[in-house]
Amino acid sequence: MDLPLPPIPNPSGSTRTDRPRLYLLDYGAGNVRSLANSIHKLGYDFEWIQTVGDFDKAEKLIFPGVGSFGHAMRSLHAKGLYEPLIQYIRSGRPYFGICIGMQALFASSLESPDVQGLGAIPHPVTKFSKSDTVVKGGSKSVPHMGWNGVWRCWEEQADKAELVLDDEQYYFVHSYRVAFDPSRDSDLAPYVHTLSRYGDEDFVSSVRLGNVFGTQFHPEKSGPAGLDLLRRWLDSSPEALSGKIDPEAVRSRTKWVDEQVKQAKQPRRLTKRIVACLDVRSNDNGDLVVTKGDQYDVREKVDAQVGGAGDVRNLGKPVELAQRYYHEMADEICFLNITSFRNSALRDQPMLEVVRAAAETVFVPLTVGGGIKDTVDPDGTSRSALEVAGAYFRSGADKVSIGSEAVIAVEEMMQRERAGEQAMTGKTGIETIAEGYGSQAVVVSIDPKRVYVDTTDPEWKSKFPAAHLDCLIVGDEAISTTREEERGKAWWYQCTIRGGREVRDVDVVQLARGVERLGAGEILLNSVDRDGSGKGFDTDLVRLVKRSVSIPVVASSGAGRAEDFEEVFDQTDVEAGLAAGIFHRKEVPLEDVKKYLVTKGVPTRFTELPTVA
């Protein structure tokens, strides 16, 4: 697939010539701007691999990547870079592969069985198992998405710089991994630098042998810990990072870390993510502001006697607020474009600039939503959802969020199935973006609302529509603790579009399962009923969706206390919790939520950062 790839400039203004010549290899997909920004932040200059001849000039090389193994390998071949990259690795000069850049080192991947990897490590990449003996319910979400710990497998060689620290947490987002069992994979062992565990599976989180270093996690999205890792690799001399790949030499010079030490150090579960959401729109003066309201009603209330409409509620500037949340230890930041110019997303320069500016100083994952769809510019130019998503990825976003268009896509898929036609067309925005950039890059935002059922009819259960039975909740039999006002009631969750203003005949379970089939890698689960209420998350809704899909779910809408996050994590085992207004107004500071979760023993990433100047 040919992807739209606007160029990414070298952001560094450094003129230093006393450092090794660093090159970045951009194979053509995913967000590489964040790595470029990280390198710039650390004060280093770099150049892009433009031609085959650039490999000869490179004294250090980084190959970052987000997307699919097959697309990465095919792109290298198409650009004539596959063999030159292999020759560079064989030369003994330093190589650093990130995510796909690490997986590319292996012989093959189950993601694209017909495509060869670089073969520097003679072992396959396989997929996470969804079954699990550790996680509640016996299954875990795939992709593996969030912050996880690592542990080193070898004691460091005296002449090798320490890179990955096993007391830090790093950000992962991937469905395919290199499984590792020391009793079975002895040939792989010399290449393994660190391991991590997801549920009951140990997998390779970084490799290191000779000149080759690779991380399955994203250091450029791992906050201060990730920046420190990048700094250590960049600061190390080429001589310290160079060398031929020799598995036997590693076996003879290093000591495998004791199994009991490994078991003691490694957490079994991902940390729970806290996501800050910023609703962005233009005010009456044309300035972009972060706002919040009841769905799309974001104007300040005015005196009824005065009349007229109030000003757009202004809770801060998008980039400045994102920077604040980064320093308050937000695990992710989500920008939702709720203003009119999202109808022409590629001409939406203000929003693209917001993402670019935020990515320069915020080193955690960024999601952007609003207008990610097939559209037509005012001049008649057609723009595909894939093209729009590509522009945001190249601006610094890590994930895109799709809303109303996902509901329509699932409805149409269900109609085709009922007509006996092929369900999947491969043409929806979810499918095309997931194919080009990986399912982990696609979030679907769902806005369901409760529809109550008349339980006074003694035969109401038999009359309830069979199509929505999987979505039915009975208050007295609810999965989670039901509030008193819900006793004796029953309801199902009907999906909406256009910010909750239009209902559709599809329930939340049908929609969640449908978008997973289409290729979405994560669900952002809102609640029309709880939005802005401060009553807490709708745990019945969250639990219902969580048990219906095998992809990660982010709980949204209703948080009013730090305790609400603990409740939703405890009662639903959801991966992440999101809030907006309470964070913006500091009614419940994000930092306080993190501190509270730590005191309650909830797995949480928390390290106090320096105060923003």
C-alpha cells in the first residue's frame, strides 16, 4: 500500500561537528517525528537516510517504526534499502531499532509469514496469546498497550555501556512479540538483553549483541525514562556500541541472571493508564482553546434576562495544557477536535500545528480525534481517512480516534452479513489505517446512552429484542455494585453519533465487537449519561464492553473523585481511565489521582517530575 508521506524535516538546529554522524531510517509509516523531537530535545543533530550512499556515511543508525512487519520490509525493498541495511549491520557499526526496527532484525514474523526479515537474529516473531492463566477471566487484551517493566537477563559486560534500566517502566504498543523460554530457546538467549512479562507470557523487550541494540518499547514515548535511555545510547561512543555479532562470545563472557531474581523483579501486570483528554475548538476570535461542556454545548451560561450566547468556555491553551499534564505524569494525552474546521482535516492547519507543537515537548503517546474520515476539500479534492491519519501521524500523533464513522461502518457491515454478502470490504477508515499503520494506531470512540426497559410488564424479558440481549443489564443482577436509584430497573446501551445527538439501532456490544473485527486496536468508551456528572464511571457499561472484546478499553465520562478511578480499575479490570474537566479545572488534579492510586496498591506509573517553569 502506498501511504501519503509528507516530509519530516530535521528539527535540530545543532551545528556541532564533533559528534558521530547519526542517521535515521524512515521506511515510510508511523510516527517518527516523536523520535526526531526526542533527539533534538537531547541536543543532537541527525540526518535522514535519503540514498543508499548515506549508509556509508553513517557512524550511528536508528531505525524507528510503528506499523506492520510486512509493510516495513516491503518498503525497504521498494526503496532499495534492504540489502544496504543488512550490509550496514554486518559492518559492526552501531544500530538501534525501535519497535518494528527491532522486530525487523529477526528472520520472520507471523504477522506477515511470506515476508523475510533482516535475519540478523535467527528466530521468528509471533503473536501474543489472548488466553491467560493470570488475568481475571482467563484472557488478556491484545495489543499489549501501556507501561510495563523490564528486567535484564545478562550481567552487564564491563566494556559495554548500560542502556536499559530494570527499575524503570517503558511504553509498549504491539500485538506481535518474540516469545522466550530459556529452557527452550537457548539459541536466542545471547541476543536477549531484557525480558518483560504480559500476563503469563515472558517476551523479549530488548535485544543487544555486538553492534545491534533494539527495544520493543518506544523510548521516545516513555517520558523521562525513555529520554534517559536515548541519551545513554547517543552519548556512548561508536567504539563502545560497535562490534560483530558473535553469540558464542557473549556466552563465554557474561552470566545469565538467576531465575529467582528475575521472578522477583518483574511485575505481572501493566500499570493502569491515566489519560488526560483535551477537547479543542476555536473560540469566537478564531483562537484554539481547550473547552469542556455538556456534549457540544461548550459556551458559558448567561443570564436569562440578558439573553444571547455566552463565550466559548476557555480552560486553557492546548499545547500548554498538554505540557502541564506531561509534568503531572499523564500516561497519555488525547486531543479531540470538536470545531468546524475538522470537516477539512488536511486543511486543518491549526490542529496539525497543535499536534506538532505538543510532540516537541510531550514525550508520552498522543491521540488525536475528530475528522479522521473520508472527506472532500472545499475545492473538490477527495481525501481518504488513511491520508488524513497519515498527516496526523507525520505531525506527531501516535494514534487516531474515529467516532461516528465507525458506527456507520459497523452498521453497514452488519447489513451485508444479513444479506449474505462478504462482511469486510477493506475500504473503511478503520481497515485501511489498521493495515497501513497497525491496529494499535486506531482507537474507536464510542458514545452509548442508556435505554431503560419497562419492567412493570411481567413478560418484558421475553419481549426484549433478541438482537440486543447481549447488551441487557438488569439492575438487581448487575455485574458491579449498582447504585440505589438503579435497583429494580433494566436497561441496554444504545449507540449514538454526532456527540450523542443522534441515536442508531446498534448496541454497544455490537459496535465494540464490530470495530474489533474491522481492525481497531483500542476502544475509548464514553457515556452520554455520565458525561460531566461527577457520579463516577458507569462500571456496568465498562465491564460489559470489557468482557465483550479482547482489545484494550479506556473508561471515560463521569469521574469526579480519585476514588472513581480506583473503583473502575477494581470492578472492571479496564486498562485505562480518562478525564477532562476535573483535570483542567484542578478539581481533582491528575497528579493527585496518581498519588491516590499508589497508596491503594493499584499498579501505577508515578515519578514526580520537575515543576514546569
